[in-house]
Amino acid sequence: MRAPPSYEELTANFDWNVAERELGYRPKDPVNIAWMCSDRICQLGLSNKLALLWEDYQGNEKRFTYDDIRILSNTIAQFLCGQGIQPGERVCLFLDRVPELYIGFLGILKMGAVAQPLFSAFGDESLRVRLADAGTSAILTQKKHLYKVRKIRDRLPHLQHIIVVDADATSLQEREIAFAMELAPRVEHFFVYPTTAESPSVLHYTSGTTGQPKGAQHVHYSIIAQYLTAKWVLDLQAEDIYWCNADPGWVTGTSYGIIGPWSNGITQVVLDSGFNAGRWYEFIKKYGVTVWYSAPTAIRLLMKEGAEIAQKHDLSSLRHLASVGEPLNPEAVLWSQELFGKPFHDTFWQTETGCIVITNFPGMPIKPGSMGKPFPGITATVLDPKDFEPVNRAGVAGLIALRPGWPSQIRGYWNNQAGYEAKFKNGWYLCGDRASLDADGYFWFMGRDDDVINTGGHLVGPFEIESALLGCRAVAESAAVAKPDPVNMEVVKAYVTLKGGFQPSDDLELEIMNNIRKRLSPLAMPQEIEFVSSLPKTRSGKIVRRILRCKEFNEPVGDLSTIMED
Amino acid sequence: MDEISKVVRDYIIREYAQEGDDREITETTPLISSGLVDSFSMVSLLRFLEKTYEIHIPDAAATPEAFDTVERIVALVRRFQKAEVGFV
């Protein structure tokens, strides 16, 4: 048998039309991600192949074949059309990792609407900000999350349809409607909306340093990159059982938790459960998971629980391991090699790239702690922050930058084109991260280039947290910064000054933490609050987060003269 | 149910259970693995325990496994209450 092509061979002869050909796409033809992931797979003769094996924390299991997800996504699409929802409208998925989330995603795309997945742990304020910005007209949710929607719906005039997937109609109020996917009449045939390459598909919200979160606008053509990167980097093969830990409320959960595996006709497993080391290992063993795409935070939590729990389970089915979200530390790579007999392959990408762009490619020697090399077809470099020219010297830090034009690059930020254009300099797209290159062309991550906090692989914007802190009764001023953390890489720390009449106390700290957790999300909750008498400010009164961040990281602050004059 | 169990359970219901979530929370209900409390939210629960019982629970002991039920949390509190007075 001929060995698979090496990274060097694939890079030398690369053209994205490899993926176009394999997916049967011809330029200018209609292309619809949902059709590609369900109907097309059935047409390839895989109707009876399992697409989704789902299990909840209590061990309840559901199985869906490719024909099931084709028909059920038709059913959802037809239901949405019946509600009067039009192509191009934004339909939010605000669900735990239940089957309706995965299949609903396809249903929304099939009828030409834009899927807006949001993390179900978001509090009402995080939800409101994102739905208001997108002008979202419908939301699919569960009974347990309905109270958050009810709190904010009067402030969301566009939100006309609140679809509850697990409620009976008697408990619902105005604008709310019950829809039980598996009990609804199955729709065998549905006319899939003829979206084209540049039609909007998914709207994922991501955080920046300034302002509220931005809606990253993806298009249907993104499937070209998501299909090929899933196949080559995650090394997906026909018989694989694939597990992606990520929640589809975040981009990994859609690019590689739905589109990547299903466009490749792969069987994927989903565990709708919180973290539990023993349970996770049992899940791998039970379903014979072969390819596992996880995150450094999860890996470090597993490390913290110890090897003994892992050794109680037969994990020999695992064939390929990959990781995303934040840099994978060398210790985690070595731990994995020792425990599973194979290393985790770190991958780097972000909401805006839509697909993996720098990676430890299968078969390529892994340098533990390195991000790897650019995916074939991606031109990546490190730029000098002063002139935005490539550094071209090994070991010198700079800004990670990509040449625009890969298929899954976002086409803009919703309602914020200026913000999108600001991401480009000198013909390069700036990722907002710093790295260096070594003499072999491997990238080495160094940190964010802005004030955004990367916690547990998710980006959290300081502005959103500070705005919420100001809504706490005792808080006069605040600054949210990253603080190093052994498990989550970074966590949120808040510096707070108090209004007159309030004194620092443990009770007040806990009250503020819980307030932010409920209104925004557990990710955004400050893990530490430091009460201070004043915050560092520029001459014009702008808070200088950099001073506080440097204090947390024990780094020199550097020259602040320009900043302080601002 | 003893006093610590009651205090911990009441706090979890008040602070973490969602309005529409009709799951009953007992001493053995999974908290972390059910997603009721996630690993980030554990920090505020930890802070509550430390404040209420005037104990210090080190990071190494504050694992998702140790926080997965009210029963286990109570055992953790007891262990560090003893540690505070020098029994361990």
C-alpha cells in the first residue's frame, strides 16, 4: 500500500479545488452546507450509516443515521418556513448539546437562514447583546433556558419566534411555540434553498478588546476548507468514530463538531455532560472512539485527576488526538504520549479563520509546545509590529498574520465593517496573537497582542465584563484583565473601586462574582476580585489595563509615555 | 440531612439551579457532570465554602470529582475543617 502523501508533498501541489472536486462542487453552482452534510452523504450510499451517537450525563442514548439527520433537518427546515421565517434571517440555537442543536443547525441552513449558535451557559445579558446586534428573528431553546429569553424578549423587537424543543404548549406564553423534532411528522423531501458560495451561513460572536462582541459572518463556501482540514488534520477516515468535545456555541463545535465530520460522512459521538474524567474515559471505551479533538484545558483537567483513572479503562481504540483553543503546553503532549501512546496534535485557528490554519500535521514530527506549520494552502508568517513586514528571523517575536483568501475566512463582522477592515495591515490578516518562527518553520505561540482574555480556550472581551461590573450595585469603576492559570491558561481578574458606603469584603466579592456569572457566563466571571482605591488611567481618564495585566504576569510594563498622554 | 449538607444544597439551588430546571437536587445528584455547575463556576462555590466555614481548600483538592455531589463537597469541607484545627 502506498503511504499517504507527506505534508511537504501536499503543500507543494496544493489547490483548494481538491476539496471542490471531492465534494462535487463546481464554481458558481449552488452550495449548501446542510445538503452537503446530509443529502449528499445519503446519495453516496451511506443513508444507513450512523451520523450521530448521542448520550447524556445519565447514560440515555440516541442514535441517528445519515438518513435520519437528512429527514429531521428537512422537518426542522419546513417547520421554520411554516413560521414565516425567511432566507437570510438569523435563527439562534440556544441549546445544550442535545440532538436538536446539531440537526437544527442543518435545518436552519437548509431553508437559507443564518444559524447563530450561542453557548447555552450564557446569561441573559450576554444573550441579549448578541441577539440585539444580529436582529435575530427566531430562537430555538429548551425549557430550562426559557427564563433567560423571557427576561429580555421585550427589549428584542425582532425576536418573533421562540421555539421550545422540549416543552408542551400549555406552559408557553405569547410568541413561544413548542416543537418536538422527533415527534413532528417527518419530512422526506424538502427543497433545499439554493444558497451560493458567498451566501451567509453561520454567525458566531467573538470578543475583542473594545466594544461588545462582534458577529463573525461565515459563508457556505467555508465547507471547502472545513471538509479538507477535518480530513487531513484530524485524519478522518471512513471507519472512524470521532469525538469533538467542543460545544457548537463556539466555532470549533460547528466547524469540527458538525460540518467537518458530517461533510466527510463520519460517525461522530456527542456526550452532553460536564467534565468528569472517569465518565469521559468510559465514553471513549464504550463507543470505541478513534479520533478525539479536545482542548488543552480539558487535557490539563484530566492530568490533574491523575493517570490512575485512565488506566482503569481500555483506551486502545484511540488512533489520533488533536487539540485546539489555546497553546498546548509541552507537558500535556508528553503526558498524552505516555498515557495513550500517542501525542495530542496542537492546532491553531480562530472564529475568524473558520478552519485550522496552523497545525501539527499528522505524520509531521511534533515539537512539544509548538503550534506546528501552516495548513497547505495557508500562507502564514510573523510580522514586525512596527512596519507589518515579515520578521524573517528565527526566534524573533511578532504578530501572527495570514494572507487573505482561504475559503472559510469570514466575510466581515455583522454591522461592523470598520472593525473587520481594521484586522488587515499591509495585505495581511492579523490574528491578534504573537508568536515566533523557528529555523524549521514551526510557529511558537507567545500570547495575545491585545487585552482579550483567553480562558479555557474561549476569548472573553474585557469591555463586556467591565460593563457588567458597572451594573453591580457597589462597583464604581472596574478593569478586567487576564491572570495566568495552570489549568485554563488565563482566567478573568477584576480590579474594582467601590462606591461610597461600600467596604471590601468576602461577601461582596462573592456577590459580584455570582452576579457576573449569571448575567454573562461562568467564563466571564472574575475568578479573583481585587478591591483598589484607584485604577491607573491616561491623562484623558482612560483605564490602562496593560499595567494591571503586566502586574499579573510579572512582566515589565515598558514605555507608557504615549499611552499615558492619550 | 445534616447542617452542612443543608447549607451547601440550599446554596446550590439558590445560586446555580436555573428557573426552568425542574431536576431535584439531592445529596447525590451529579453537579459537575450534569452541567449544573461547570468547572469555572466551581470557583465561586469554593469561595463560598471557604468563606462560610473559614477553611482553605487547596487547588489540588478542588477537583471536579471532589465537587460532583453535595455529599462529596460536605466530605471535603469536613476534611479541611479538621485540617484547620490540626487533626490532619
